Amino acid sequence: MPTHDPATLALATSAAGYLATVTVLALTAIAAPTPARRREAGTILALLFNRKL
């Protein structure tokens, strides 16, 4: 029987939000109409993944 632990729910919600954010930014980086917007999305992805450009 599943338990409804608030900490687990908070962690799952945070993880889902982070995954949604990364997915939208990756799609933006791929489909952006201008090179400047693609660079901006790529920069934000690098920040989220703690990587240098």
C-alpha cells in the first residue's frame, strides 16, 4: 500500500518540474528561429547542468 509522505511528494514534484523545464529549454534550443535565441537556450541548459560552454 503506498504511503503519502509529504517529503516524497515534494521531491517528486520538484523532479517533475525540473525535467519539464529542461525538456522545454532543449526543445527551444533546437527549434528557436534565430541563432541568438538558440544560444540563450543553450546557455540556460549549461547553467542547469552545471557545465561550462
